[in-house]
Amino acid sequence: MTTTSNGGAKTASPIVGSQPMKGVNKPANVNIVGLSKIDYKGGESTLCNGCGHDSISAQIITACYELGVKPESLIKFSGIGCSSKSPAYFMSRSFGFNSLHGRMPSVAQGALVANHTLQGIGVSGDGDTGSIGLGQFIHLVRRNLRMVYIIENNGVYGLTKGQFSATSDIGQELKHAGKNELPPIDLCREAIVADCGFVARSFAGDPKQVVPLIKAALAHRGTAVLDIISPCVTFNNRDDSTKSYAWGKEHDERINDFGFVMSQEEIQIEQVPGQTKEVEMHDGSRIILKAVDKSHDPTDMQAALHLLTESHKKQQFITGLLYINEDRPNLAEVHQLTDKPLSHLQQDKLRPSRESLQKIMSTMF
Amino acid sequence: MLRDLTAPDNLSSQPVQAPASGVAERAPVINDFSITAATKNGSGSQTANLALLRAFFKMGIPVSGKNQFPSNIQGRPTWYTIRLSKDGYIGRRETTEIMIALNNDTVLDDHSNVAPGGVFMYADDLKLPVSRTDISYYKIPVKEMAKASEADPKLRSYIANMVYVGAIAQLIGLEQKEIEAALLFHFKGKQKPVDSNMKVVRAAAEWAAKNLVKDDPFKVERMTGKNDGLLMIDGNTASALGAIYGGVSFVAWYPITPATSVADGLNDYLPRLRTDPETKKPTYAVVQSEDELAALGMVLGAGWAGARSMTSTSGPGISLMAEFTGLGYFAEIPAVIVDVQRMGPATGLPTRVSQGDILKAYWLGHGDTKHPVLLPSSPYECFEFGWRALDLAERLQTPVFVLTDLDIGMNQWMSKPFDYPEDQMDRGKVLSGEEVTALKGGWGRYKDTDGDGIGYRTLPGTDHPQAAYFTRGSGHNERAALSERSEDWENNMERLTRKFETARRLVPPPVVDMQQDAEVGIIACGSTDFAIQEARTLLSKQGIKTSYLRLRALPMNDDVTMFLAAHKRNYVIELNSDAQLCQLVRLHAPQSADKVHKCNHNDGLPLTAHWITGEIGYLESKK
């Protein structure tokens, strides 16, 4: 066993589509990196039966499996709360860091600057992100760390048994907490205002929308925020709550149908002039949006903010890709990080020479 | 400050004769006195003061400079005191023999604070309605001379400070070529500002030669034997350089006095020393975080991922880092936290020194937590512990504190040259994918295979299906799985205590100077060392022989136990109100607790030999 060096751990291979799709004879039921879906499973969930968070875990597994993300090259991060427990329930072959309440962004920033070759998925909740962690969340977005940041938003504190959160609806009533007198914080709006380059909202019970959104988020070059309404079956599933299954089914206002095409795939989606919008990601993959009821332009920040403000008034929730901007450099680019991650540099690169110390001291007066 | 300055200082090895009554009757005082410049902060006097300090140093005279500055940007009173000591004592002294007064707001106090027989040099526009018969006066036309310099009007008030440099140099015999060398260093080799400043220095010296009649005994003379081969540096720059030679690759920090210059040092030297020659890219990342919580969160994330990771802060930052420090301890993640201590509690006195974070740092975090704490006493040790702390953090897989303070960190010190780290970097117990395979499923992240309490870790990205583990602050078993079983909890906590015993063996041991037949033992750490060295000489002259144990780290080892047992009375000297180190010493060796006495002081200023000698003399007289 090596006790004096970091040696051995290899630089991870790229996360998405490291091998071409075409011309590869792969066995059935394995993905492009030769793994079966079971290689993506996690520990057994301890969340309540029917919890929206478990659906999201399943959709993360599907997205990563289908994309061919190598589990070893992905890190799972979380804060504290019901949502933050869930990284233990998917992809056990990935490293995980269940950090502190509201502090996941800082831990993720340290880890992914130390090793920018790894992909990160953070799972947080509305309390973790919207209350105790709002500051770190905004600064993560501002720095544009390349990671997927999923908010499993149920509008309630579950693990402490049913207090209002910062995303609870105004006027909402809960059994012990009484009536909520304060308006909710819209975390998508916060993300857009902080110049987040990828902001989407979805519903845990809608895998057809969630899976391609996660895939697209993984291909985004910076911080991708996914606010996924995830009903709490135990503490917040009253029909009049906007975070309930019933409300979600009735009030889900889609702004786009969503297709994600990996860079290696041939684009075969049906093109309807005037109704589709194609967004190219930095790695060459594409998002294809098909407008449903109105032609929302997700590259228009003001339009996205307007849409969110209007939906607020109507107590609707708008789902789909709200805003995208691939132009901002990410944190690794800002820091001009070397190809070999900082975490794997050894003494030869890290300790300056004896002569350099002599030289510095000779100038120390 | 004022009370201190007026306190009698009977310790000067060269007593000043008073009153001043002509040069002929007074023996010269050479290389053994203090000069204080009383100015306003933001006036640019720091350039002048450092030029004086460095010029004395270059003449071979042992010096120390102490900046007593306000927590403010401009216009508040500031004093800079330079002590010249031919015997090589560089701790603080209370007494000032030469006062240079440029601040009308403090002129009356500054005037009364001059030691009898001393000098009062003052700007001619100050209002001084009183006078003394026991000191010498020199009135200097500062504004007029600054105006005559024809310097850019915007820079005139800065350049005015050079008037007192030139005048004092002429009066005491400081060589102009050394002032010029000091300015050239200060302005990083740029000749133009050196020339404009030197022009004023020369003009002021010429004016002083023509217009002032020296009637004081203070002189400087070039000397050898004390400063040879020494550097002049502040502790924070030394801490930064130590970390760089320790291979730090990730830094997150938040601005705070008096720690900011650690990050400044990193930002200054990293680009020069750690740009990869092949890729021309940095082998490090420095992030200014949104607060201290995030700073330590980032540092832990990076340390967990395998980078050599550190932050620097001061007391209020330490309070904010409590939560993450506890997580780092329990999840066992390497991190280095440099705490440049200032006066607390609360905002306290941000620009004054204290050793008030000892207990806090040692036990930071809720529940049962304890951390290795390194205690450098000088810039030399700031450098050494800068790299050692990174080795210890990775070896022990835990946050390691380095406690310096404002006095070491922000003042300029004469220092031995730094020793290049001879040890190979210790990256601790890290498993590769192949090594995980070789263990055939036997690996557990928190398993104590070697009996030293330290498990083996893997790094994120290790390309092996069994290399990953889940890091958490909740209860876990040897294999890092969530566990609420009492047995798992107890096993884990026992192992962490075992690991702390390993830390006790690995941290730098104390430096012990045992004196035969000494009944008195002195125990201390950090910046009080300078005053203690001098105080021991003075105590010995008074017939009190002392041994000295200087702690360089916590936890303490058996050296402390033996030292306590070997002396009838042990005084723990420290700069805080609650005698924090004294409490720890008593806890370490309860059997000797009745022989351990507190000897603490906490007025915001560095300790003086005068105070220590008086206090121990008094305590000894009561024994």
C-alpha cells in the first residue's frame, strides 16, 4: 500500500459519450461505456413510500445510464435534509459527500476545482437551498462551477416534521405550522438573476421531461439548476398545495417539449419551422425544444423572468427549460486549471526548487 | 498605549540620564533606544517608518518595528515604534526615547510620553502649549520642506514623512545610503519614487545639519555580529511562503484583519513560483470566498478530493468555521487553517494582538472534537509550520490549525533564513485502484488497519468500481456506511481518540531550555517568546533563575509533564484574559496543577520583558 503519495488514482475519462455510438458492437442492455443499469443503482431508500425524491433518483440513474456517464467519474454532493439523503440511493459506485445544511455549494466548489475532470451532481432541497443555503447557492451560480444542481422542492421541512420552507405558498396551511403569511422565494428566478446559464423546472412525476433535462444539464458547461417540484407525501400533499401531486397534474404549464441529443448521435428529431428551437451545448450536443403553447425563447433572460412572474400570479408552475446561456466561462476556465487536476499533482509540480527559495530570500532585504 | 508609554522602564541596559543639559555631560547612548513616530493612518508614514527600520537593520543594528494602528482607513492616530537593541532583544519595550510628533490630535500625550532625557522632534505646525525641562526639542518645518521638494502636489503629504526621516538620520547618524537601499526595496527597484523621496531626505538632512544643535545622547553606529545573514520579513508572508513550499494547491479565504496579508503573500508569490513550466498554467487555485463558512467548505471539498488545501483567517472567521471544522474532524478530511489571532471577543480590537483563540481552536466544533494546533513563535517557524501543517493534515486526515498572531503576522521581524524542507512531502494514506483490488474487498475507509487510528482513503475519480465511499457527518461504521448503532459510534470515537494520540507523537515537540537548580519554570507559546528571552536575562540578574519550555504545538506531550515536575513553580505566560494555555497545562498534568500559575496579560499590545519580569518578580516575592 502506498502511504506517501497520491499515486495510482488515474485521471478520470470524460463523462459523456467517451466512445462513438456508431459502429460499436455492444452487447444488449449495456450502455456505451459497457455498463448495465444495475451498475448505477444505489443503496435502499429510507424515504417515505411515494416520495418524489425517489422518482428523481431513478431519473438520475436513467439519465446517467443512457448518457454513458462513468460512475467513477461523477461525484454526488448534498447538504442536509430529506433530499440530501438521496445521493446514497443512486449510483453507489460514485463518490458521495453529504455535507452540511446549506453548505453543499462550497464543498462542491472545492472538490471540483481540485479535480475539474470529474462531473458533479448536487442534490438539495428547498430548505437547504432557499433558506440556510441561499447565499452559497447564489455564489455557486455566480462562479459558474460546472455541476448539475438539483433542488428537490417540496415546500416543506420534512426531516424536522412539517415546518414551512422559503418556497412554501403564501396562505398555505399545514397541520402544525398553521398558516404561512410570507410569499415564496422562486429559486429559478433567483438563479436567473444570478446569471445562471441553465435554469429549468420540472415535476418529479414526469420522467419524460426530467430525464432529458438532467441529460442536458450534464452537458452544460457551467452550473445547471433544476428546480424539480417533488411532492412530500407525508407533510405537504394537500390538494391545495402547489407542491402536491394533484396540483402538479392540474397546473403543470409546459413551455416546451424537450429533446436532448448527444453530440455523437445523428440528429433525427422532426423539425417544425417556427416551432422548434435548437441550442448547441459546448460539447457539441444539442437541445431541441418544441414549443407547446407559446414560443418561449429560452435564450432571452427577460422573457424567462417575465414568464416566471406571470406564472406566480396565476399560481401555475411553468415547466421546461426556462433559460440557457452557454457563453459564460466556468470556474475551471476562470482559474485556467491544468489538464491534470490539482488533486493529482505531486511533489515535482508542487514544491518549488531549493534555488528559488534562496533567490526569494536574497531579495528579502 | 498611553499608560504603557509612561510606565517607568527600569530595564534599559543603558539608563538615560536626565535632565538634558548639554552634550558634554551626557554619555552617548548608542544603538540602544526606541523611536516612535506619531502620525495619522493613511498618511503614508509606513514608507518612512519601514525605510528607517530597514536602514538600521542594514547598519547591522538589531531592530524591531511595531505598528500600532487603528481599525480605520484614514485620519486616526497611529504610532510606529522602532526599537534598536545592540544586545539583540527585539520584543516590545514600553519606553520611547525619541518621539517624532506629527499628529496634532495626540501631541500632548505624545509629548508627555517621552522618557526623561529623551527627544521630542515635532512638526512646526503642531500646537504645543507646554514644555518640559528634561527633554530635548527639535522643531521641524515639515510642510514647508515638503512644498520645497517640488513633488507632485498629490504626493506632497506622503513625501512630507521623508522630512522626519532625513532630520532624524542627520541627528543620530543614520547613513543615507542605507535609507536609499531601503527605499529601493520598498519601491521594488523603481528608481523614480526612490529619487523623489531621497531628494526630500537629503534636503531635510541638510536643513537639520544647518539649523539644529544636537543636545541629546542618542546615536547609531554600524555594528557587526548580530544581523549577519538575517532576513527581514513579516510572519504572514512567511506563512504564505511556507504553504507554497509545502505544495499548497487550493486556497479559499475571506478578507479579515490581520490575516489578509497571508492571502496577499500567496497571491504575490504563487504566480512566480508555481506556474507549470510546460503548460504555463498555475498548479494552484486561490478563491476569495463569500464568507469564512464557504472558505472552509471549499477547503474541505478540495482536501477531500486530494488537493493540498488551506485557508487563513482570524478570530471571527474561526467562529464561523466551527461547523465545518467539526465536519472535517468527523469525516476525516485534511485541511489547514491559519489563524492570525487578534483581540476578541466579538469584533474586539481588530488591529490589536492577542492569544485568545487557543482554547477555541483546540476544541472547535460541537460534540467531542479536538484538533492539532501548531504554535509558531516567529516568521522562521511560520515558514516551517506552513509546510509541516500540510503534511500533518494529510497524514492525520484532519483539520490542522496554525495559530500565529497579529504581532508575528503583520510586523517586520529579523529572521533566520528559512530552511528548505528536506523531508519528502507526506501525502498520507491514499489507496490507488490497484491497491483496492489487492485488498480483495477488505478495505474500509474508517478501519484502523495500522493501529494508529488513521484509515486509508481513496480519492474521488479513482478508476475502480469499489474505490468510492460516501462521506458524511452522520454516524458511520468502518466501511463509511450510515450507522446509528451505539457500538459503531463508540468504536469510531475511540479510534478518533487513538488518532489524536498519533497526532501527539507527530506534532513538533516543545523547545526546552532546562537550567540546573532553577526552581522556576516558564511555559509559553507564540510571539511572547521575544519578550520572554529578554525577561529571563533580567530575572537572572535579579537572582531568579528560570527554565523555559516553549510549546510549538498541541496536544502536549510528556516533555511538559516532566518539565512541570522538575520545577517548584511554573508560570504560564500568555496574552489573553482567561489564562487559556494555563488551563490546558493544568488539564494536561493534573498531578502538577498546584505548581502551575497563570501569568497572563491582555491589553492589546505585545508583551514586554518589563511586564514579565515585574509579574514574576512579584509572584516570586509572595511564594
